[in-house]
Amino acid sequence: MKTTLEISDPLLREARKIAIRENTTLRALVEQGLRQVVAEKKKHKPFRLRKASFKGDGLHPDVANLSWQEILDLSYEGRGT
């Protein structure tokens, strides 16, 4: 596939020097770099939150039938305004 990339002049000059020194093409060098980056990114698994549940019987019976807002209100009762 053909595409166009904008590469800074200093980086492009260095890449061309390397390509000449290693008797390869700029295209091959870019592909090699992209392969390395893609392989490195694949190594890192996406973040997964560990299971942090605990044994218990759920909410206390006194608050089991309350809404989340009501539970919050109870937890902050007597604090602040």
C-alpha cells in the first residue's frame, strides 16, 4: 500500500544514512521500525481491574432497600452543612 508520511528533515537524513550504511532501502527501514513498534505494543496486555469482591452477605438489612443516594446521605449525616 502506498502512503505519504511527513518526517522531520533531521530524522530523515539520519534514516537515509543508516539505509545506505546497511545497504537497504528507506522503505525497508521504516517497515522494520513499524514492525518493532507494533510487536512491542502487542506485548502489553490491556489493563484489567482485578476481581476485588469479598465474601459477605451484601448490604446490612437496615439499608438493603434504600437507594444509593439515601445510603450516601446516611453516610454523610452529621458532617458539614
